[in-house]
Amino acid sequence: MREDSHKLAAQAEKLRDEIDRANYRYYVLDDPEISDAEYDKLMHRLEALEREHPELATPDSPTQRVGAAPSEKFGVVVHRRPMMSLGNAMDAEEMREFDKRVKRLLKSDADVEYVAEVKLDGLGIELVYEDGRLTVGSTRGDGINGEDVIRNIRTIKSVPLRLRRPENGKIPRLLEVRGEVIIPRKAFAKMNQERDEAGEPVFANPRNAAAGALRQLDPKITASRPLDVFLYAPGVIEGVTFKSQWEFLQGIKALGLRVNPLSRPCKGIGAILEYWNEITEQRRELDYEADGVVAKVNSYALQEQLGEVSRSPRWAIAYKFKAQQAETVVEKIDVQVGRIGSLTPVGKLRPVQLAGVTISNTSLHNLDEIRRKDIRERDTVLIERAGDVIPYVIRVTREGHPRAKPFEMPAHCPECGAAIVHEEGEVGYFCVNANCPARMRESIRHFASKGCLDIEGLGDKLVAQLVEKGLMKELDDLFGLTKEQLAGLDRMADKSAHNVLDAIAAARKTSLDRFINGLGIRHVGEHTARQLALKFKTMDALVAASEDDLLGVRDIGNEVAHSIREYFDEPRNLKTVKRLIKILDVEPPAHIEGRGAIRDKTFVLTGTLESMTREEAERKIMAAGGRVTSSVSRKTDFVVAGAEPGSKLKKANDLGVRALDEKGLVSILAGES
């Protein structure tokens, strides 16, 4: 028995080592050596082994990233060494002054060797490893005291739970390392798109989303957010010695910790300024928010000689980017009602040009955010475009005169007058009226949108008229509209009415995933709708599914399963769905086996396809068990290139990703290659 026990323990340890190595190759070296499917197999084997033999599970096992119960509050972590803040330089002249000051304090005219790093716009953290195992994870806090968020940090896959033993080196007895938690831009955009499709409020910017995710009391919620990390500064270290910042960065990388590959040594302030210019040009291509460049004196001996002042080091400075910001006036705060009844405050701005775009509206997200920033009508505010895309208010720069009263959410829906509900402890406010015109407008728009029934000509103004005139009170009313009803609406001539009716008639034939997505069920977007269609095959089967049945669907958890069941348990929703089932000609999902060539493979589509639309190609790939993403990386298995493919094909070639033309895709879908 003891021999068997030793064999099982060795087997578990070997699996952990293989998974740790795979994580290191993927997150630190950006050079994965096994596929996602192989990685999943390793993880499933370890999970099964630890489930059958619980005594084999260890705190640093990769299976333990998620599993802690929700916390009631965060404890306090006292940093052994204060986490300092950096002074800022706003132009090249201030950077040169910083360099002169460093030389003066060092009493030397020689060029100083710096290390240049990209300044991340994330949330500061500290990780503590003792004998190679992650034991403490905390936020920066006030620099002296941080919040204990170890259970949430454990869910971040790019944070190793135990350090690697470097070649010709050893693992430190104690290693404190500082860095920042971020959400990559593409992952942030995808997350917001999915939240929007599911009727949930979107996040203002990646930093706020990352901070909110790391401070969730339930680690399972944190695990569902695409958090990442870069590490760049030492705390207290025992057992190994680093003589410089560059040596430290290379040393922790060898230990399996993630550092930014764009960091580099720079001899003299001129090289730092060149680095700033380079990163400024690359800024929009970076997959994370950055707000400048940090210059640090490389030598730790010189850093100690230079010291610090007011909790800021004399040996480092942040050279900020020129922000895409503008001032304007909040002329009014309105409230918009979404398709699930959620109320979102929106700032009506005095139009202002920002990064080549006229900005006149901005989401204020929720009442808590408005109160935190104390935004009121007639206030002058500073706005910025997150990633040069989404405008948001940074802060109030000048109060209105006279100052308006603080904004309050309405007690009744601004569209229908129904009561507004707000559960204590929750951020959201909701209209309770399922027949609210605003909810119906948004529901119809979503139902007719491209990823759903794709009804051409059913634009916002026409939808608004249909609801206002009482011609549409339920989704299925769409299919009972007549030419006479449409022709009586503003700007709707006979021909236009005829075209809209033709588009509605064509939409009667649709796929099950589009039908499911079109219902606007909370938390259900295109991807989840496809998974549901593949699992249940018919709408009747989905309607009858229990929460346990739904939990058996790929990528669906408790919250989504509960939301789906809650939707179909509402009698009004169920009646509408049953009427639509009779009206629509719903195609069951095609399932292509692909003979193993596609299952669990990742595809990127680029260019124009001839024999099918990109949406059709995506559905076929997913039906065969593959995944479709929007960007090319080393994890991509195939890039499908149609006419005029653009930069994605070039990146695929640079990374050695296999490229397919349209014939190649058809062939692989048929299992011929």
C-alpha cells in the first residue's frame, strides 16, 4: 500500500511539474510547447487523481487556483518594505532635469545606466514567495498596508503558485516581488462585448475592471475575469542576491515570474528619450493600457546611494504619455433603459473634439460611480477615451455655478413610469415593467441585429415608431406586421415597407443559436447561444432543461444557468418563445465531426470568403468543436485567409501559424486533412 501511495504521489507531482512548465512556456516565454487540448488533458488527469486521493492535493497545486469560499472582508497585510510611488515628468526637459539631478547626487558626469520599462495602468500588488511557494498576495493599499487578496491572486493563471528552479541557480528563501494586475485590451473588449450582449453594464476601462475583479469577495467571480500580471520591482529578498534592476528582471523571469519583454537597459538619458518615442509610437498596438515609461537607475548600489524623499525614490521617474483628454461641460444627466430593464445614467456633454472624434455623450455607468466622482449637471469635467475608443469622465475639474444638487436615480422608470427596484448591496437599478417601451425597443433591436435574426432595414427609428404606435408589444408581433401598417409610418414609402416585410419573411428561417441569442437572455451572448444549441438541438429541449442540465454545457456556470432558467420560468417570456417556435423555421445545429482535426483547435478568420460568410464559417468551426477568436497569437492553430486578408495573415506567417485558404477550411471541415 505504501509503495502504491508513493507512486500516486510521484504521479501527481509529475503532472504538477508538467502543468507548471506549460504555464511558464506560455505566460513567461510566450512560446507554448503543448496545445490547449494537451494542457486540458494534463489538468483533467491531475484533478481526477486529487479527487480520488484528496490527501495528494497540495496548496500550490494548479487545481487549487479556484475553490476558496467567498470572504466576508479582506484582511490587512503590512508590507515589510513600503511600496513607493513615482515622481512624474511631463516632457523631455523634465526628464533631462531628472538625469542632471541624479548625476549631481552621484557626483559624476558619466552617462547613467538606466532600465526603461513601460508604465502600466493597472492595480499595484505584492506577491510573497517563501521557499518557492506563494504565501501572500496583497494590493498596494496606501504603500504601508495593503489588502489581503491572496485567494483572488491565486486565480490568475500567469501567477505561478510555486517558483521554478532556474538553471545554475536556486530558489530564494524569501522573495517579495511587486507588479501590477491588468486586463489585456482585447480580452477587455471581448468581455465588454459579452456583457453588453448579455444585457449587463459594461466596464469603464481595463484598470477599473481589473481593480474590481481583484477585490471581489468571491474568488470564483475573479477567476471569470481575464486578469493578467506583469512584475517589475523587488521587496525584501533573502537567499539570493541581485545587483541591479536588469539582473533582477532576468532573475525572476528564470524563476517563472512574468516580466514585460519590452523592458531594456538604456545608457544615458538620450536612450531613455528614444525608448519613450518608440513606445509612444507602439502604444496603440500594445495589448494593455499604458500611460508612460519608467526610467530606473540600474545599479542597486547607486539606488541605495540616491535614496528617497517623501516615499518617492530619487532613482526613478515616470515619463507620462501625452493623454488624449479634453475638458467639457456635463449639460444634463439622463437615464437610459436597457432591454433587461437596467438603468444606466448617461452624461449629455457639450460637444468636444477628442482624438479626432466629436464626443457628446458618455456613460456614467452607475450611481456609485457618479457619487465617487461627485459629478453633477453644469460641472466641467475632464474626459478621456480609454484605448482611444470609449469616452469616460476622469474627474470634475470645475464645479458648476450655482452647484446643482447631487444626482439621484429616479424612483420611477423615465420611459413607462413603473417602479424602480434596487437591491441593497447591488449596483444596478431596474425597471420592473416587462412591457416597458424602452425595454421592448432594445429587445427588438437586439432580436433583429446581425448576430441574431439579422433583419435588414429594421433600424432604430423604425423600431421606435413600431413601439410608440403600439404595433409591437411582443417579439412575435414582428411577424404579424402588414404593409399598410408600415406604410403609415413616417418616412416609410410603399417600396420601403415592402423591403422590410421581405426581410422579416426571410428571417423566419434561422438557426437555433441565432434564435437563442435573439431572446436577449441575461448572460447569454453568441458564444453561449451556440453552445446551448449544440447541446440541446431544439428550443423545446432548452426550455425544458433544468439548471443541472444547463451546468453540463461547456463554459456555463451557476450564474448563467440560473439566468437561463429564470428567463424561461417567467410566464410572459415562455408564451412569447412558444409563439415564436410556431412561427419560425429553426434549423437544428449542424454537427461536423471533423475527425479530430478541428476539435479544441483555435481559428482566426480574416478577409472575405466566397462560398460562405465569415459568420457561417465561424458556426461550422464551432459546430465541429473548434474555437474562433479575433486575434492571432502563438496559441492560434489556424488562420483562415480569404480575399484581402490584411495584417492578421502576416502576423500568422511571422509566428509560424498554419494558414488555410477557403478550400483548405472546407477540406478540414470535411475531415480530409
